[in-house]
Amino acid sequence: MTAPRTPLSDQVDRLDRARIARRLREPLRDERVTLSHGSGGKASHRLIDGMILPTLGTAGLTVEEDSAVLSVTGLATGRVAFTTDSYVVSPLFFPGGDIGSLAVHGTINDLATAGAQPLCLSLAFILEEGLEMSVLRSVVESIGSAATLAGVMIATGDTKVVPRGKADRLFINTSGIGLVAEGVSLSAANIRAGDRVLLSGCVGDHGIAVMLAREALEIEADIRSDSAPLHRMVAAILAAAPATRCFKDPTRGGVATSLNEMARQAGVGIAIDERLVPVHADVRAACEMLGLDPLHIANEGKLIAIVAPDEAARALDAMRSAPAGQDAAIIGEVLEGPEDMVLLKTEAGGSRVLDMLVGDPLPRIC
Amino acid sequence: MTAPRTPLSDQVDRLDRARIARRLREPLRDERVTLSHGSGGKASHRLIDGMILPTLGTAGLTVEEDSAVLSVTGLATGRVAFTTDSYVVSPLFFPGGDIGSLAVHGTINDLATAGAQPLCLSLAFILEEGLEMSVLRSVVESIGSAATLAGVMIATGDTKVVPRGKADRLFINTSGIGLVAEGVSLSAANIRAGDRVLLSGCVGDHGIAVMLAREALEIEADIRSDSAPLHRMVAAILAAAPATRCFKDPTRGGVATSLNEMARQAGVGIAIDERLVPVHADVRAACEMLGLDPLHIANEGKLIAIVAPDEAARALDAMRSAPAGQDAAIIGEVLEGPEDMVLLKTEAGGSRVLDMLVGDPLPRIC
């Protein structure tokens, strides 16, 4: 006697119920992460079913341990965006966020800047033996709440444990997939002379917030990471300015590096005006004290948009209407040349080449 | 004057040419990994464009640094498989493979066991400052060649560097997406009493090979990891035995853990016969010396298939015809009960409960 095959959703439902039952059977009592939690055996199951899945909450309801099969509508266009990022930020918690929310926002933003509606994320931990379980729990809570707020599911996951001294507490990888809607075609190759350069807000907040949290510097400043998801802002801009050329989120290397990448990919010049770049006063002061350029500092919730000149005003309005976009500004424009270069009109009225970040003044910023 | 928009493929082509030009401009000369290689700035570009992309070869031709947009056919069914795994194996190189080939095969296999045709992988490195560039290059070469042989593209990537002492040389995360064909519906929930349990070959090779390489034990043995991609074997089995219930690749925790997971997910009992489980003589001897059960040892190129009784012979033939499937065997069957348990008929003729792996006798095996 063979029961008829059930549709996929029913099967998932059935597996979830079985998993919930197991969770109730085997609660997690360990106070620290041990090598056994990465073995794939009983302790791994207790960690995943007894803590990670219940703590992720609704964002993780459909997590499959090996591979998730997603039944999604809207795939008819056949365009899927795919991205990956590892997060090694130190410290794990900082004003405005933590490694968990960062891992959700950062990967969402890589999908968003490709013009994709984020669909789901994977979540992979590398844990150091001895990590306090309460720390891991806080990070998982933060992941669950960031994903829920962004409307993105955690679909699949992995947990590895390495011996004490072989990692630094915890690292996260999130990969993501998203759907690119019909008609959306973003690429640096679309950039043309005359296009406008838009920036969604103040630069440098994330990098400086993490550095101050890490170094315990004697700088009195109220600086919080700008870590935030950008997919809704991107959707608003694309609705208002459908000829938008491309987006970039200026993370590691900052706005300067992102603009250089775009100039090289498109074979154009980009000129920006330093006076038009919004910077919080505290960030500016910290950068001056530390000899850093805010344009080289990482952001985790800022968007650069290159838009057609006749759509620039509408795109700016859309940016400013989005959460965290109220300081958005048009900071420059695209030139025929010099090719592959970014020019900065300085506050003093002069002009200089703005290079990519060289070296790494702020390691482990994300 | 605005040039007409080109189709996506042309844009990718144009970006690739730009990237190749940059590669030629900025060769990588560093002999060791530095923090700058993870900064997102100039050194990161030199590492990615000057070494990683050219070394990946054809498998990496379309790598996008932030997010890849894939134009794929066959998405009309709307079912995408998505998986992630981090790899922290120690040592990095072992008989039969290395962390790079393992990261390709392991993630392909998680897609394959979901019944998906692997489409592409992401590739994320966490590197320890000071890692020899020659080691990284060997690993990237291995990734490129494993992906090319498997017919899978590397679509997107990320590189982070942490200070010396904060990681162990190098960790990899690969995530993967694949397409599930119309009519394929695999799930432990499909398992029924009477189903047969098939295993594609000898167990324990990977775990013992890695352990011998790591510990430099005085055991004379010619044991190589079985690391291999399983998607072609899966496709052959599905063609021969379309009612196949589900697959699993018995990695961490071994065959015993995988069977226990399936028994619990399906709410059935599974009985296997120890005498029918193929084990290489050298692996058996090493396990006896070390007090380990080969059924708890990790494999990286083995497949468990649960198949309908009337299709078992055809499925076994398909397994045996696939590369690395010549030792395949039917090792047991599914029972109504005892629910959630695996029973082992021992070589001595008795019967005992075969539990999941408890503890972790072989940490960092993948």
C-alpha cells in the first residue's frame, strides 16, 4: 500500500512538523560551542533543531539542512541573481548592528544592486570551539529579525566548528538568490557621459562605528553603523527612473572604490564634488583625527545610482522618499574622459584624482 | 548620443573584456596573502583579476564580483534548489583531493541529492594573513578543474582576509543553485515500508584518508578520499527508477547518521545488513585499529538512494554503470517500525540499534 504522492508544499509541511517534534525532544543545553556541534551527528542536530531554527523564527521556518527546493513564481523571465559574501567583522556587536544583521543586509544589498528582488538567503556558520552559546543565540536572533523585516527567507544552512584558536569566535557566509524583473537591465556597461551620480546618504558611518567599537578609542562620538537593506529603495528608484544605468553599494573600499570600479567597467570618467557628498559631522571629525578619507570608508546601507540625466530628479525624489534616504544627493556626473578615472572637485575648489582604496586601514570591517 | 542597449550577453562579454584588460595591466606579484587583499580596494582587484579569475579558467569566465545575473532556460517549472556548505578541512591537501575539489563536489552533491541539475556555484574564501599565495593558487586551480569536469560554472565570489592567528590558513564556502526537472519530487516523506536502501560504494574512504594525512599515523595504507560529483549518477538513477523516494550523500556522520536522519524524517524504521556494506580492506583495518565504525565515517562521493522495491534492480544497475559506482549494493530495506530507528544486522548474525554519530572522533573532515 503506497500513499499517493503529496505536493511539495505538503511534504515540506510534513518535514517541518517532524522537525518541530524533534526540537521538543532534544533541547540544547550546552553553554558553549563544542567540536561535536560541527560533527553532523547528534550534537549538530540539537544545535540546529534545538536552537538555531527556533531562534530564527518565521524567517527560518523552511530551512532545509542539505538543499532547499524552492517553488517560486515569477521565474518565467529566466533571470536569477546569485551572490555570496562572508562576514568576519570584529567586534561581533557594534553600534547600529552586529555580524548577523550585517550578513543579512550585505547579501540583500548585493542582490538589490543587481536589480533583483531578494528571494532567500543561505546561512553558513564557522564557529570557534568554546564560543559562548549566548553569543551565537544573539547573532541568530539578529539574523532572524533582520530577515523578517526585509521580507527574505533563510532557506538553507550549514554549521562547522573549528578548534579553539583556529577561527575568531564566529564567521558567517550568506549567499542569496533573487529574481530580476522583466525589463530590468542594469550594468556598468550602460553608463554614458552625462549620466548623474546619486548617493543615498552620509558616508563612512559603518566603518567608523566598527573601528571605534573595536579600538575603544577616546573619541566622543555618536556614530552608528548604517547597516540596512536597500532592496526597497532600489525598487522605488527603478519605478521612478526606469532607464537607471546601474547601482552599487559602496561597502569595503567606500564610495571612492565603487566609483573607480564603475568608471573602469564602463570605460568612462566620473567627476564628483566633495562639497556635495553628505558626511555626518562626527564621522568627518573622526576621519580627520585618524587621517582617513570618508570616501574610502565602508558603508553598509548606502546606494550609489548612475541615472540618465533626464531621470535624475525623479530618481533623487525616490531615494529621498525611501527609509534612510533623506540625505540623498546628486554628487557628480559621468564624463567622456579621462577614461577609467574618478576626479574629485575638492572643497578648496581644486580638482584631484580620487583613487581606489590602497592598503587596508580598517581590516575586518564586514 | 546614447548607444542602444545591448542584450545581457553582450554586456557580460564587454565586461569580461574589460576585466581581461585589467588583468594584463595588474599582475599579482605578492607571495603571501595580506590584509589588503581583503580590503575591497586595489590589492583585492589584483588578487581577483590577476590570479583567481585567470586560474579558475573557463569555469570562472563569468564571475561577477557582487552579484551574478544568470539567464537560464528551463526555469519554467519554477523549481530551484539552493544549498550552502563551508569547508574547513585540515589538512588542505590529502590523498584523492583537497579543500578546493571538496568544496566543488560537496555542494554539487547537496544539489544532486535534491534531484537538481547543478547550475552554478558561488565561491567565498576566508584567508589567513600570511597564507602562501602558491597554496591559494593550487586550491583555485583545483576548484577550476573540478568545476569544469563537473560542467558547473563559478558565478560569483568573495574574498575576506583575517589577521594571522584568526583563521587556519583558508576556509571556503560554496553555495549552489540547481534546477529541479519537471516530475522530480524527492523527499524523505516519500519513503514507504518495503523500499530498498542502495549505497553506491565503499564507505569511510574520505574520513580515513583525511585523518591519516593529518595525524601522520604509522598506518601503512593506500586510502584515498572518494571525493567526486554525484549529479550524473543521480540523473542516471532517476532515469532508470523514476519512483525513487530520495537521495542522501553520507558526509559528516557517515552512513549511520544519514540513515537515522531519513528514518526520523519519514517516521519509519530502516534495517541494513553489515555484511552487505562495502568497505575497503584498508579502511576496515584502520577503523579497527582506531576504534571507529566505518558507518560513522564521512564520505564525499557516495550516494544513498531509497528506491521503490520494484525499481531496485534497475536503480542498482544505473548506480553500477556510473563512474565510481561499480561497488554499489542494496544494503537494506525500510520497515514499518521501530519508528525513527536504524537497525543493523551484524556480521556475527545479531542485530543492534545503529545510532547517529555521537561526539566527533574526526573533527574538520570537510
